[in-house]
Amino acid sequence: MIERELTVRNQAGIHTRPASMIVQTASQFDADVFLQRDNYEINGKSVIGVMTLAAEQGATLTLIVEGRDEEAAADALEDLFEDGFGEEL
């Protein structure tokens, strides 16, 4: 199991497009992907779940990944957050 702290860097936070990018990326892997915010945990492969986090710029989320390709999944998701989902930082 891999656990990492991720910070939302883009100005608009996690709205529909970043949520979709998270789900699309997570769904490429067999590993289970979860995101936590303030003890609220959601499935990282669910757009509705990711949207319910209401994560604004500066919010810190905990990424939890478990499965045979967990390292690759965690790296890919961390890269999305670091890049600000391709939006203005």
C-alpha cells in the first residue's frame, strides 16, 4: 500500500475536468485508488466521488493506492497534481 500527500495547485481546484482526469488516470491501473480529505474517503475511480471532495486550491488530499501496479498508479496521479492538471497555477 502506498500513501502520499497531494496538494491541489491549480487555481480553480478540482472541478469537473480535473476530476475526470483523475478518474481516467486511476482507471488505467488495476490498483485500488482512494482519496481522503478530512477523514472522508472516496473511490478515486468515481467522478462523483472525486467531485464530492470539493477540493479548492491549496487543499491537501491523501492518496491511498493498493494493488500490483500501485507504484505506477501513485506516480501518475501525483504527476497530475504536480502539473496542476495542465491549468494555470
